[in-house]
Amino acid sequence: MFQLEKYHTNVKREVIAGFTTFLSMVYIFFLNPQILGQTAMPKKGVFLASIIVSTIGTLFMGLFANVPFALAPGIGMQAYFTYTIVFGFHFKWQQALAIVFLVGTFDLIITLTHGRRAIVKAIPVELKAAIAGGIGLFVTYIGLKNAGFINFIIDKTDVISGWGTSSMIGNGSVTPEMANFNQTPVILALIGLLILIVLCLRKVPGAFLISMILTTLIGIPMGVTNTDISWGQSLSETFSEFSKVFLASFSNQGMPTLFTNWHAFLLTLATVFAMGLTGLFDAIGTLLGIGEQTQIFTKEDQREFAENRAGFKTRMDRALLADTVTTTSAGLLGTSNTTTFIESASGIAAGGRTGLSNLVTAAAFLLTIFFAPFVSVIPNAATAPILILVGISMMGEFKKIEWGDLEIAIPSFFTSVFMALSYSISYGIAAGFIFYIFVKIIKGKFKQINPVVLIISLMFLVNFILIAFRFAD
């Protein structure tokens, strides 16, 4: 079924690879509730939803595409869900789940119609790299804030306007400041970061999981870790909370409310488009990057994919379809967008070459349900270092940008920097695309702009104009 001989592997190697991938990825089930829980989503419900959708997606990827790539909620998309859609755009978490479902549907449509190739080919290479690197900056920024390493000072007398009920706008008196490291949560986060750096430098398998466990344990005598655990009650509560997030995207506070007025409708469209593009870049980047290095995707696979051949005959095509279907499921089950995890590379490095390793990974995912009581135990100080290290690992994308050429550097810079400083992946993509067009026009190269990029940029521009009118008063 998995053609082990064809791909030069065996059962033992696939089993070891599957378990290796699991150890590299399991941390995400404890990190995801911490990030999404900030939106008032029930953490244990998110925990169970994340496990279920990851199990489904990983099984589908293994059985349908026969490749050793596991899926789970992506860190960049967790940040997008919480800090951009909910905190930035003021959507409710039920609405955000509905948007995740729409993103999955959007990606599924363009995948089935092979439109993803046109989009991927239309986006300049430097902007793809800037988007990936910018997400790394964004994730690192969130990690630094969650760890308490960075504080923000604002003079209350200097507030110039209110914006919603949970934020305010100030001018130049708002400044970032390094923490004094005199509070136990901040000190614990620093200890966790140092532990994680050591483990990563020593290339210890499962470094993220080990650092999270060690930091949580160290936090017990420091009084940071919550040690109140009721096993049976916690498991029961987990399934009870899951019922609150399951299909919440179609509740009265979800999908129907996205189309009640023109502003919500247009903002939803822009968000779906930006989020969908980001997810596609992420998946294709992971699949191509790892697949080419390890020859999981043959040259024939890559050639057929590039030549726009109809159908889903190649492993690459089937893998992308599995990735998009899983994100649609995430919106229904109650968690943020899933993605093909870069950590799958650890299992591939251990010898995984077929979908058999995914069966092992998926089975291990299911067993993680019994660790639900620990979701409320793990402090932010144990998960924040993971965000910082993930962001660092994404900085390599900036090497693909020719910074000495201003025509390339200007849109790339605004793409990546706006993501972190505006606290929005969407705004970063928008800034990059708009400046890309502006630079091309100034250079007299308007004809070089792909129509797809032009349409995307116009959508973003219209959205910014609408937002300006909305908050004009």
C-alpha cells in the first residue's frame, strides 16, 4: 500500500520516523491553547480540537498522498488568529473560526482548480521570502512580549484617541522597554529560553517538548506553575469545552455575523484572501523545501506540478490537497489554521519516506488526549521561548532577498517590518504588495506587474480606505 520498496525504506524505519515527528511536534498541542485562549476560547476545548484535526489531517496526508508530512495548527496562523483577527480587527473568536473555515474553502477551491499555481507564480520570489521572514519577526515579537522581556510605557496624559474598548492610541510617548528581570515569571521565561537554546544547539530530538516540560517543573518551586490537577474531572471538562468550540463557526455569533454590514463583509474578504495566501506559501514552501532536499518528490512529480497538468496524479498535488482540506476541518472543529509542519523534517531525517510514518504520528497524537490536565499547568514562561526560537529559525528566508537592490529591498522591508510592528500579517502583506507596485511604477516597469498581484493590492487598498472612513470620527 505504501510502496516501501519503491521509496527505499522499511516498516521499522517508518515507525521510528513517525514517532520522531511526533516528539518534535507534540508541543504545539500545549502552545495552541495558550495563544488562542487569550481570545476567551476554552483552552481545553482548543487542545482537543487541535489533536483531532491534526490526527485527521496527518492520516489523510499519509493515506492519500503517501508522504511523511504531518499537519497541525501553525504557529504563524495562531498568531494571525489571535492578534490580527480578534485583537486587531475586533472579530469575536467564533467569527475568527468562521474565517478559518472560509480560508480552507478558498484554498480548497483554488487547489481543486489548480489556481494556486497561478497565484504562487504571480508573487515575486523576494516577497514570498519577505512574508516568511516577516512571520518569523512577528512570532518572535509575540514570544518576547509573552515572556515579559519587553514592556511598553505610555503616559496616560498623552492618549490622543480611543479605539474600541480594549485599546488606545498614543503618540511618541509610547516606548518599548527591556524588562528588569525582577519578577519570577520573567526569570522563569529566561531560564526556559536558555534551556531551549542549549537543547537546539546540541540538536537534541524533541527539544521544544523537553524545554517546555523542564521549564514547567522549574516553575513549581518558583510559584509560577499551577499544580492544581484533577485528572478525571479535567478529562471530562476537556470534552465539555470541546462541545463549545465544535461548529462554533456556524453559531449565531459566527458565520452569519460576518455578512451583516459592508465593512465586516469586505474586511472578511480581505482577511480570507491574505490568510489563504499565507497558508499556501507556507505549505508549498515546506513541501518543496524539504521534498527537494530529501527527494521525496521526484523530478517527475515536480515537473508535472510545474506544468499545470490536470488531476492529482503526483504526490505533490495530493499533499497540497490534503493540506487545504485539513484547514477547512480546523474551522469546523474549533481551532486555527493547520499547516504542513516544518518539524516533519525531523522524521524525514530519521528515514521516513512514506505515509506509513504518518499513521504512527497520528496514533501518538490521539494518545496525547490523556495529557489534557496539563494544559492549564503549563505557564506562558514555558511556551514563550518556543515562539522566539521558531521566529529565529525563519530568519533564513531573508537570505533570499537582494537587499542591495532598492527595487527589491523596499517592498521586502515593508512586508516584513510591518508584520511585526503593526501586529498584523495581513497588513505586512498589504504594505509589501502596495510598495511593490509603487516601485515598479516609478521605475517605469508597470507592465511587469502580474495582474494577480495588482488585484490583490487593490483589494488591500480598498480595505485600508474603508477602515480610514470607519474610524474617521
